[in-house]
Amino acid sequence: MTNPTHFLEIDDVTRDELETILDRAAEYKRAQHEGEPHEDLEGQTLGMIFQKPSTRTRVSFETGMTQLGGHAVFLGEDDIQLGRGEPLKDTSRTLSRYVDVVMARVFKHENIEVLADYASVPIVNGLTDDAHPCQTLADLQTIREQEGGFEGVSAAWIGDGNNVAQSFTVGAAMTDIDLTVATPEGYGIDDEVVDRARELGGDPTITTDPVEAVTDADIIYTDVWISMGQEDERDVRMNDFEGFQVCSDLLEHAPEASIMHCLPAHRGEEITDDAIESDRSIVFDQAENRLHAQKALLSWLLE
Ligand code: CP
Ligand code: NVA
């Protein structure tokens, strides 16, 4: 069996590799905007397993493969035998015989690790309960465009210490972004993630005070309070996250900050409509950059 490179966490690539991928993402963005062909993955196929819904991840990966001259196959859990109990390890080995790379969106993070353990092609994490590294690639591309680089950039994560927050924390450490994470008590990012960020040279500030976090920040980033699979916790979470909404009162403490959200957004919960529609919002640049960053990732994994 070959030994493929997987992308399960943002720090599965080195700092140098991350920079290479981000440079390539910028180049693909330019080529696509200028209508220049870039069919670098001609004849290659991506399998896309989804156990949860998706708009951006699904469409950006599928469109990205088309633009690269390749092909993508959508594999909703209930459309394949996985939904009827076929083990992931069998699904992984079977798909490895057909496709060149697999992207999967699953619930438990250990399930993507099972896919990777049994695959003979690269496995890409398209979101698990613990991590969303493809989102982080696009986030970093967006921040680099917005700020002209990473040096001296400060960012504040406000809200749930969820999958998006955890990958962003590690990605910020890898790019020397000065990050403060503000979550309610009990909703912080895992200690293991903070340790990884520190080992990578970061020093995230952890707080429960959103005002402290956003004061003078360049970037304010939030995500939903109720992630996919947490619907039963709605009432408790709505109560616990009070005071963590990205709204005009909070934004007053960071008059220059750009506003980020991985989308989909729940307006009136973690962010107000005003905030997301304001001139300071770069959420659709983030969404667009999913396309370019993932094309760069796929072509890097397959070269
Ligand atoms: N941000 C993100 O992953 O969006 P989707 O759930 O629509 O893929
Ligand atoms: N934290 C969210 C991200 C969606 C892209 C979720 O897991 O539902």
C-alpha cells in the first residue's frame, strides 16, 4: 500500500507547506478570475462523503475539481452502503480503488482517522465535530488578502470553541496571528488544541470576556452557537451564550476590525444582520476562498 498524505488537521502540513498552499490558492484565484485554464488535475476524481449537510464545502470541492479538469462524486451517507452499516474501513479501502482523493464530512473526528488509516489515497477533512481545516485554509487566505500578510495581525474568536474555532486557533499559531479566544465558561477550545497551538509557536489568550477579546482587534470571527448535531442543546446554549453576540455594541470596541464568519450564519443569534451586512464584513470573501484554497490543497496533495 502507498503511504498517502492526509489533511485531517491544519497542522498536518508544515508552516512552509501551508505557505505554498496559500500561494497556490492566490494563483488559482487570479487564474480563475482572468479566465485562464488551469486543468492541473485532468482525469482525476474526488470522492466526497457527507454525513452532515453542506452548501459551501460540497459546491466548492465539486466546482473546484471541474475547474481543475477533474471530476467529483457526491456520496451522501444514505446514498451509499455506509448508511446501511457498511464499515468505514471497508468504504475507505473500496473508494481507494476507484478515486484519487477522498474528502469526508463526518461527525466523530475518530471516524475520519479510520478513513485515513485504511485509505491508499489522500483523505481530506471536510469538517468533523472537532476540526474544520479546509475552512482555516480559506480563512487564512482571506486574512492575508485583507491585511496584506499576517505580521502584526490580531484576531478575536467570539462564541463557541467549536470545530471552526479549534482549527483556526492552530492556523493562527502557524501564521503568527495574535489570537484571543473568548467563549462562555465550559465552551472553550480543548486544552489539547491550546497545547498544539503553543507547540507551534502561538500563544492564544483564553478569556470569557468578549470585550477584552475584540478591543483593538483587526479581525473578529464568530460561528454558530449550535453546531450540526447539537440541536438538542439549543435552549441551554441560547442561555449560556448570552453576551457573546457580534453586534454593534461589541463592534464599538474594535472600530477598524473586519468581521468573519464561516457561514451558514444564524442572524440574531451569534451575529446580527447589521454586522454581517456591514462594509466591514468579509464573509463572502471567506466563502469564495474555500474554492481557491481547496483547489490548491487538492493539487498539492495529488502532485
Ligand atoms: N463553512 C462551511 O463549511 O459551510 P457548509 O456547511 O455550507 O459547507
Ligand atoms: N460549527 C459549525 C460549522 C458549519 C460549517 C457546525 O459544525 O455546524
